[in-house]
Amino acid sequence: MVRPGLTRLTMMLLAVTAVAATSALWLPAGPAAPATAAAEPPSCAVGNWTAADLMPVVAGAGGTQEITILDVSGTARLRVAADGEWETRFEDIKFTATFMGLPVNGTIAGGMRGSFTDLGDGQVLDRVSGGKISVTVSIFGQRVAQERDIRPNDGVESTLECDGDRMTVSTTTGGNTLTLVWTRAE
């Protein structure tokens, strides 16, 4: 049932916007916990990185949703400091997709911050401490924008592997694995 004042198109736009905003939130949210060990990343992770493939950045939660990402452009940057603190920036990310078979396009901007703690054997505790993501979605000429605060979380155990100027971070939550590949930036 459609509420008075909301057209079916408006409800679809809101649904697509919610899915797109969620796509950048691939880590489960929860109350922030104090670190049990000093946040120190593997030494190979320290530096500036650029996402090698933006599809996982945009479609992080898309596998279980009715949205299919078709094309992505823009830049995602990651900076990892020697103390383990990291910051991700989403710059001019544009995507085209389908939602329930309908063409959709949108943008994602903003960023997140957190920390890596080296657990040894290629494992890190990946904590999110906050951030803000802005998502704009257009369908049939109608545009909806939404800004979401990224909530801190207790962290998830992830696999972090470095191979020269390439870093891969894989996180499994709820049976879904998200793998982000980064290339070292100058």
C-alpha cells in the first residue's frame, strides 16, 4: 500500500537510495569497543592506495538486494598511517544499475575512517570509527539524495595480503565475502 503523498516512483527511489547507501557500509555496525591491542597495521599496508576495482566498493551489499550494478567510475582512495589509522575517500563515484529491472544511475561521495590492528598470520582487526556517505539516485528523471553517518563498530577480522604494490583486504560477514583490491598510489 502506498502512503498518501508518496507515489510508487517515490517509494522506489527511496528504496534504491537506501540500498545504494547501504552498499558503502559493508562492515557491521555496533558500539565502538576500546582497542585491546595497539592499532598497528602490517607494515606493507602503510601508505596511500587507490581501489583497483570500484565494483565491490559500490556493490558491497548488492548481492542480496534487487539492485544490479552495471558500470562504475570515479575513485576510492585509502590512506593507512603507521599507527594503524585508515581513512577512505570516495571521489566522484558514479554508477549505473538496474533496480527491479528499471534503469538507475547515481553518485556516491564521502568517506570513512577506522583502524587496522595486525593479528598476525595475514589477519587484521578492521574497525570503523565513523564517517559520512552521500548517495544520490536518479530514476526516470526523479532524484533522491541521502546522507548517512557511518556508525563505529567493534571491528571484524579480515584477511590482509600485500604483494608488491597491490593490497587485498577480504572480509566475511553474514556468509558474504567482500574483497577490496587496492594499488599503491604515489
